[in-house]
Amino acid sequence: MNPPATSDTTLTGLTVLFCAVFVGLAGRLVYIQGVRPDSPRYTLGASPARTTYIPAPRGELLDRRGERLVYSQFTYNLRANPVVISNQAPHLAALLSPLLSIPEATLEDRLGIRPELRWKPHIGTNASGLVATQWVQVLYTNQSVLLASNLSFVDWTRVQTNLKAFRSPEERHLLAASAAVARRRTNSAPIAWWNIPGRYRFRKEIARDNREINLALKRIQPQLKEVRENGITAEIMERRVMPHGDLAIPVLGATTNGSIPIVEYRTATNRIRVRTRELPPEVQGADGIERQFNDELQGVAGQAVIRRGKGRELAGSRELDLPAQPGANVRLTLDANLQYVAENALRHGMAKLKPNWMSAILVKPSTGEILALANATDPDYSPARQPGTPSPAGAPRKPQHRNHAVSELVEPGSTFKLVTYSAALEALPGRNLSPASRIDCEGGSWRPPAGRKKPIADARGHKLHNVTLEEAFAASSNVGAAKLGYALWDPAAPPRSTALVKYAEAFGFTRRTGVLCGGEPNTRIPAWDGLGTQLILSYGYGIYATPLQITMAYAAVANDGILMEPMLVKSVETPSGGVIRTLAPRPVGRVVRSDTAKQLVQLLTAVVSPKGTGKDAALDDYTVAGKTGTANKMTQAHMAAGVTAHFSTFVGFLPAENPQICLLVCADEPTGSDGRAAYGAACVPVFKEIARETASYLTIPPSPVLASNATATDRAPAARH
């Protein structure tokens, strides 16, 4: 008799058994992965390698503080094929109605087949052998119907899950009958073993019923499978989301969905370009920042080569795995809060003045950064419509998202006198002018010795005589500006090369500013007849510029005479916040000397004094320097309609002693409360609203002089008590 096995013997046996199993599994793994990796037997019936694409979101547009102004969101459009769905339309409508929150009757109507005969050219050869074109009727059906749009991934997953579980009433009836047969076979009373005929008949009945049910299912299931897989499909879409609504849309721009993207990838032998529906149609910038920075905002789709088995991706089988690269973010100089302040003020101005359109531009003079660029347009405005006539009912309306501040050419009117006085203070030969120098404004009407037969008159009945340049500028005297223009005239100078034109060029009135939202027209002096043009140019006529150019010219004076490029983009950044490229402020050059700039500030401050045309623009805590501008619109349409209209502007900066912001507000054809055309001062209330809110938001210190006056006023009552 053998002795019983010890514990050591048992442990040794288990160890040997474990090692044998481990070696066997390792060998099998090496055989499957190394020798037969492609065998369907070991890959659960895996499909061949397939390239899939991962969509990359477009970059975001941010304000200067990082607030998102525009970002991308992937959504799904739900499409149906009524030809595939066929008679299952009512049942699918009942299934999808609660999921899509669409009435069942509406869905059933969309899912219905609508055959249509269309004419189509058919090119063939006739009996004579000549090529002939015949028009034949072809039957078309609606095979791609949009059911719903902008579905989230969760919504589409819910729809997809319910579609997989979809059963028609007939299929449910047959499946219920099959279950009943199975229950009858299981739950029926047992038949005695010796009752062989009864047992045979029972089995035959069960088999017959199962056969009939299976034949019926086999007849309807292919169509139902096609309905579940291809009746309702989803296409992924990328849409741009604007969390602040229409805020700054003319600047940010719009996008348009292009064609299905073509993706390029390499194989061992060549380079293949494929057009794939796995990616959403490309979102391209149509205008504004979206267009100017389209290349930076555009992402790069990812790729993955995968194998599937049993409907699932096989783990560890990816031959290529390139993640999607989202587009870069563009950080703007705009401040969303200040942009809202400007647009809200323009809405108030539109309601009161009823112009065609209004714009407001807020700039930081020292850097040229645009803090707000706002536009507002009357819905009935159309440049093709004759002035003074209402828009006809049913007429198509012009798109309301036009960037007037950058794209609109206007005659600057009296705001251009800044250039005239700059040239006179610096370039008038043999005369050392200052704001205290005197000029005879001829009582408000002056007939120049040459260059113009019609006398030049001051607007609104100003009857100035011998006054200082400061007083003439504050009253916006056309005669005073024209006399300076006449003194600046040099008949020996080449055409368009007078001192006044050179200063206009230096201030940027004859070239594009280069602002990065695009849409700038070519500014120009359209007609030049020598001294005649020089005279009207001196008070702002005969030259066409954009509101942005006017703003930057005044910002140059506020910046001690240095003109800056308008800056709208601060940087291009990665999605994680890393800086790819920084755009620094760029000075264009010095346009006037520093002492001249100080004299111009003195002139502009006089405009906002009690005797100036912009006296209503004065603020309690800040010294404001600014200028009103009124340009008569004398187009053929206005003259034919007998309508008097103006382009009105107020532009200024504050505090005058240390300018922190420069602001322009303009209105096209504003009207006063009496219905008549309004002048440049019409924009002053909007200017004050924006300036006051901006100064508070930026915590700009009050002007020292006004602060000391306010302190003295506060102390006076206390002294009397």
C-alpha cells in the first residue's frame, strides 16, 4: 500500500499544471497574433481594415478677455428615405414623434413617397445617324427628406437605439405568435409515453406553426432590416454658435457650408484622395474675421485604420491613429461688454433719429486697438431705393449685417477740417499760425478770387467776422477752412500734390487702413479740377473715406501726432491657450509734430465748449475734445427726389489732457424730432452714452481741472452755512 501524498507533492503538481496551461496559452497567442493574425476564425469574423475619419472643430473667436464670441458645435441632421420606408411610414412616425417633439401627422406626411415626372434631356442618334437631343420624362422620387436638424449626439443616439428596436405591428404579431408556440410546447400537458401517435401529432403541429411563422418573418424581415439600417440616417454637421446672439456679427463674419471634404492619406505605394461622408461639409469663412483667418481657424481631420468584428472595434487592432487637430483660436481686441454698450446705444439712436444706418467705433489711441466696432441698419434701407420713398411691400430687403464702419464710403464733411488746420499750422509758408491767430470769416459768406464762382457760405447762419482760428474751428466755419485751403494752394505744384492733399495722405484718407476684418473699399479724391477741388476739400467735400479712417485720424491727434494701424486681432492661439502668433501695435508714422498735436487738441476742446458746435458732448467728469461733421448728400437720387439729407458725425476723445479712448458715432440721413434733416450734433447723445459707460467700465481717472471745480462747488454751500 502506497503512502499518502504529502503537501509538497500536491504543490509541485499544481505548479506543473499551471506552467503547462500558461505555456499553452502563450503558444496559442503567438500562433494567433504572429502566424495567423488575419484568420476570421481568430478575429470573430473581423472586417477588412477600414479608414475612418474624425472631424476637427473649427477654432473659436474670443474677445480680449477670452470670452467666447463664436465657437463650433457638431450636430446631426436626420434624413429619411421614403422609398425604403414605404408602408412603414405611419409606424415610424409614431416611434419618432416623441423623440423629435414633432407631431406624428407632420412626420407621416414627410415620410410619404412623392413621385414626380421631370423632363430630362436625352442625347442619342436618330435614324439618319445624326446626334439629336430629345426631352424625355423621368420618374423621380423624394429619397432624401430632412426630418430634423441640429440634433445633439445624445438625441441621435436615442433615435438610433429606438430604430434598432423598431418592430412593425405585423412583425410584433408574428414574434408574439412564435412566443406563444414556444409556451404551448413547454407548458402543454404531458403526453403518455405509450401514446406515440399523439406525441407525433403534437410535434407536427408545433413544427407546422413554427414553419409558417418563420416563413412570414422571412418574407417581411429583409425590408424591415433595410428600414432600420437605411430608412433613417444621420449626417453630421458643424454649426457656428454665437452665445451673445448678433453681437458684432458684421465684424466676426458669417460662414458657409461648402462641399464634402476631400481627405488625403498615403498608402505604401501612392497617395490617395478620397471624398468621405464621415466628415461634415467644410465650414468656410464667408466674410469678416471668419474669412480673413479661415486658414488658421480650419482644423485638420483625424484618421484611424480599424478592424471590426461582431459590430465592435477589435481592441489593439488600429494600424493608424491620428487624432483630430482643432483649428486655432483667434483673440480679438474687441471687448464684449463695450461692444454691447455701443450696440445698445446705437439701437437707441436708431429709434430716435431714424437714419438708414449708424456706426460707432471705439479705439484706444496709443495702440490703435479697436475696443468696439458696432453697426445698426434700418430693415427697410436699400441703397437702390430712391430717398424719401418707403420700401414697397414684399420687396426683398438688403442683408442687415453690413459693416458700414469699414465698408461705407462717405464725404467726411467738417470732420476733415482737422486735416486743413493741421496743414495750415505746419505747412503754410511764411506764417507761424497758432490757435490764437486771427482770420476774417467775412460774415459767413466769401467769394474766392479764383477757382469757384459760387460763394462759400457757413452753415446754419454763422456770421463770424474777425475771429481767432480757435473760434472759427469751434463754430465749424466753412469760410475759415476755405480761406486756409486757398492759402495752402500752390499753383506750381503737380496735380493732387498740394500740401493739403499730402496731409490727407499722411492722415490715411487716401489708402486702406488694413483692418483685418476685410471689406475695405478704395478711398479716393474722385474728381480734381485744381483750386476748385482744393477749396471744397478744405471743409470735407470732394473726398470719400470710411468712418474708420476718420476715427484713426483723430486717434492720431490724441496719440501726440502718431498714426497707428487699426488693430482688431491680438493673437492666434492653440485650443489650450498657447500663443501661436501675436500681433503687436504698428505705428504708421508721425503725421503732425507733437506741439501741433497739442494745438489741435486745444481746437477740438473748444468745439465742446459752450460756444462750440459740440457743446452738448461735454461730460461732468472728463474734458472732451471732439468735432461735429455734417456733409450734405447731393447724389442724383436726392436731387431728383428733392430731398435734403445729411451724413452726420461726431468724433472725439477723452480725457483731452491724456486721451484714453477715441470714439466716433455717425448716422446716414438722420432726422430730428421735427422730421427735418439733422446735423452733426444729432450723434452727440449716442456719443455721450457710449463714452460715459466706457469711462466707467475702464475706470478712467476724471480730468483734474473738472475734479477740482467739482470740489470747489461742493465746498461752497458748506462755507455759506
